[in-house]
Amino acid sequence: MTMRAILLAAGTGRRLQRSVPKCLVDIGGMTLLSRTLRALAAVKVIEAWIVVGYRRDLIIAELDRFPSPLPVVCVSNEAYL
């Protein structure tokens, strides 16, 4: 069986009171996004689709700096365009 994942990363995460999306919060030297993608790869997920919106530029930059261990497709939430 092949598995794909959808990650919803388009929100502001305002309760965290930070200027970055919550998926980019650093936890022990690694962002939540990087940790999630590594965990998905470890359980043999073959592809991840990430819905981006708020500060999508930062999320895309993070993916460029630290390439995902599995293929990623970014989909923009039209409400943030």
C-alpha cells in the first residue's frame, strides 16, 4: 500500500504569538515541519502535499534550505494570495 500525506500549514498560529507559521517553530534544533516530514518518510509515506498560506515564503525557503526526505508539493491557499 502506498501512502501520501496532506499537511495543513496555511494558518497564522496566532496563539503562539510568533511571527512565523507554527510549522516553522524550532523544537530542539529542528522545525516542526522538518520533524513531521522525517517522521512521514520513516513510515514509508511516498509524498507530502503541504497547503501553505500565511508566510508561505518562509515555508518554501525552509524546504529549500533543508530538503525533505520525500517529495513535497506545495499548494497555496487562495485566501492568502
